[in-house]
Amino acid sequence: MKKTIEEINRKIAEGSVCVVTAEEMKEIVEELGAEKASKEVDVVTTGTFGAMCSSGVFMNFGHSDPPIKMQRVWLNDVEAYTGIAAVDAYLGVTQLSESRGMEYGGAHVIEDLVRGKEVELRAISYGTDCYPRKKIVTEIALEDLNQAVMVNPRNAYQRYKAATNSSDRVLRTYMGTLLPNFGNVTFAGCGEISPLNNDPEYRTIGIGTRIFLCGAKGYIIGEGTQHTPPFGTLMVKGNLKEMKPEFMKAIVMPGYGVTMMLGIGIPIPILDEQLAKATAIRDDQIFTEIIDFGVPRRDRPVVRKVTYAELKSGQVEINGEIVRVSPLSSYYMAKKVMEELKRMIDKGEFFLTQPVERIPTSGKMKPMKQREVKVVKSVMTKAVTISPTTSIEEASRIIIEKNVNHLPVVDENGVLIGIVTSWDVAKAVAMGKLGKVSDVMTRRVITAMPDEPIESAARKMEQYNISALPVVDAKKRVLGLVTSEDLSKLLARW
Amino acid sequence: MLMLLKFDSKTIKKPIISTATLETNALINILRANVGARRGEMVVEVDDSKAKEVEEIFRRFGVEVIELKEAVVKDEDKCIHCGLCISICPVEVFKFDENWKVIAETEKCIHCGVCIKVCPCQALSLPI
């Protein structure tokens, strides 16, 4: 026996609908089996609450007198995109304030508006016959806008890669702060209660599906960008004026920037046994991978495969060690979303819709087409290496003769054990220290790998305030040297 | 009792912790130490029964002693319960309760301040 969405909506109107949360549904199916559960339950509410960077709001400010065709516009000093009609703009959540930098951004402006606060609008223009005004500064609140429509190109990731860090320094990423030497793991997504995991064939979640978006009724308008099932995503819209501040939160990922946590809930109509079975999915059936952010490349190495059940347990094993795990999504809030949506349906305030179009059940994510990826190997020069027993006097002679500033110090197998710069040598001479280079060399050397992109090498030099990196192979044997001069020559050619 | 000790250029060179232990028989647990050439800071834990005695010795040497009464504070209005602090805290102050709410067992806090810098909601602070 199959149900229809019309039948379920009739039950919602009558107040006789049986609606449960995804959490409750797992238990029900376990107890009754999928067939019986599909007869008993009409709707399962799912929820997620996490950082969703690909979000923002289209706004229409109304026309000033005399009118202006906004060329650039800022709200509380956060720029919005206005390369559309005169007083339309799109404010993205990750856009940073021009005066306050990383502590305030688009997400904060949106949250401030929803909380009823006024924000400062500043716009400039070149002036035209039809729009003569060149500048405007005013205060606006959400109620002053003609429209404020949240349109998010990529939300509600079905599942996401977990993150760790093999390098020897703290990394501050969009996945939170990652401690060195596999010090912790972070992950995003709500696993078994997350919307797309409960309808993985996307039978009921499609274009036109009415959803809960930050407390308002919103709609799915298509698959999201980078939609790659089972890493599916959604593009959604909703009226900002109907949203509730408790279901959104502007946050700052230290060292990365501003983003926004959003609460999204999707009702899944239990039309048949298959859907009942799908909504019974458990965290131990949802797989993802832990990837290594210690490697600053697009294709970061996979450390291991992992289930959401393991991630949610709070610890995972990596290379025989127990590593603690932090979620980045808030289950506490995701559960609130599920429960609020359940309440709305129960009370007859929220009706379900039939999707007008399905979203793709497969997809591929292509890398960016680049002219070329320049790697360290292509710009490195030959390194002049010395042994640790070389005298400082001899080192100074080599520096002059070979016209170099950096002498990597290697053992008898060519393995890097230190580095001496012309500065170290000059300092040693000035202080009257005329021993061996091993007395003055730096032992903790920052290095580069031959196939590392030059951007990564440049970032290391900038971070550590150094001007060259020895290039080493996996066994730490010196292959060459990359200097800031080599890189700036390259940049000059661009 | 938790104490924050501040050493200046004179006291930093002296074996004050060992002296305090030898004189009082107190076990002094060093939770955090930052020792430089001219100054240093240390957070130590001493059993309450011996705390006064140990503190006296530190002061006698000229070490500045600040008793740490309040641990990390979590602003419940700001916390969104993402749990990022859980895997960062070296002494496991933070954990989820049965409703996935982040709770802080502040008596474990060693005042390292690491969590304050990672919280995306600026919900954590460390009063001195």
C-alpha cells in the first residue's frame, strides 16, 4: 500500500498525522520493521545545523531620491555584490568587514538584521542620467527592505570529509583548529539525522520541496554546487524576514574567517516501505574519510575510512593512537530543528510538497582547469651543501666563492641535519666564534618537497620569515634549494 | 589550589619549586610552565592543606603568586554546542551531555587558554 503526499497533507489538516523525528524513526523501524513502520508513520523530520559557507541574501533596498545605481555597496562595512540592478545586492556570509577584518562579516550583518538591528548602508556610483546620485549613507533595518531572500548555492551536505593534521604545526582551517601530529580530528555533518542521508535516492527531496530554513518555510531550488552523491548538496531559498535568530549563528573560524551556521530541516513523507527503510539509516552505515590537512594540496591524502558512528563516539584510532574528535555541526541544535519541524507539522502549520523535478543521483566534481601547477622542482637551484665539521672560516669562503646565502648542512649520506646562512656566519665571526658550523647551524630546518606547489613554499617562507628552503626527498636527502629570489623572479614574469 | 606564579629576572634562576617541596613535603604539580631568560610563568597545583605554607615560600623568594579561583567560563548565550573545544582541551574539561549539549567540568581547567582561541562563537573566556 502506497501513500500520497495529498493524503498526508489531508491528515496534517485534520490533525491526525503521525510525524516522528529521524531519531525516533530508527527505533520504530527496529521495533516494527519497515513495512509496519511505513503504515504507522506519515512523516519523518530530519535536521542539520552546521557551518554553510555558501550562503547569502539577495536584498532590494528601494530607491533613494535622487536615485542611485549602486556600483558598490557596503552594509556595516561588509561589501555586497551589486553587479545586478540598481538597488539589488547579494550579501555573502563569508565576506569580511573592511574595517574589522575577521571578527565581523556578512554572516554577522545577516544575523544583526534578523535580530532587528539597524545596519549602516553605504553605496557609491558613477552617476548616470537616469541615476544621478553618486553616494549615499543611511541606516536600514530588515523591515525597511523590499525583499530579503536567503539564496544559498550549497547547503546541507549529506556527509563531509573529516579532517586531521599530520604536520608539525597547528593549522587553523575552515574545519577548525587542527593540532599537530594527528592531535585531533574534526568533522562536519549530522550523520543519521541529516536530511539527505534519510532519502539517499532523492525520491522526495527535490526541486520545490518545502523545507525548514532557519525557522522560516523555505524551498529547495535545485541540487547544490559540488553536488556529488553520496556527498549530495542542496540549493535552497527562504524569506529572511520570516527567519528566527535562534536557528542561525554567525561564527568566526579562527585564522580562516567568517561563516554562518544554519539550521535546515526537511520532512520526508513515508510513502512506502522503501522510504521507511531509508529513514532507518544508522551512523555506522554512513562512511566518510579522514583527510590530512597537513598537505596543502587540493587532493589531500586519505588517512583512513571512518563511519559517523566512530566520529560521534568522540575518538578514533589513527596509526595505533587514540585521537579525540570534535564535531563542527551542532547536534543539539539539529535536534531542535527536527523537533521544531515536527511540532509545526503536528500543529498543521507546515504542509508537504511534491517535488516538481528530481535532483541528480550522481555527479562528478571536476578540479579547476589551471594553466599549469608550478611546483618547487621547476624553480629550485642546486644547493651548495657542507658537512657539520666544516669550519666557519671555510663556510664564509664558500658563501663568497659560490655567491650563495644558504648552506644546507648534510651528513655523509646527504641527509639534511641543519642549515647555515650568511647571517649566521657573519654573526659567528662578529662574536669571535670560529669553531665548526655545527656550533652555529639551525637544526630545525623548514623544508620543501620537490612536487610541492610554489605557493605553498612561498607561504612557508612568509610564515617563518626565512628566505630559502632546502628541497628534500622522502628520506630528507637534499635535492636543491628554493629561495625567495627564485620565486619573485617567477612572479615578475606573470 | 591552583596558583599562577610569576618569576622575574632574579627568581627565574633559582630552584624555588624544589625548595618549597623539600621544606614542606608538599607535592607540587606543574600544569603549565613558560620559562624565559628574564621572566617566567607557571601554573601549579598544590594540595589545599599545604597551599598556605607553599605560598609563603614562593613569596619569600619574591615570586608573585596569584591564586586561580575561577576557571574557564562558558557563555551559555553564545555557545552553539559545536564541540570544537572538546578535542582541543588538553585536560578534557569539555564534553557532551546526553542531549549533545557541551558542558564544562571547570574544576579540571589548567588555565592554558587554548580553547579560548579556537571557539568559533567567542563563548569562552578566562578570568584572572
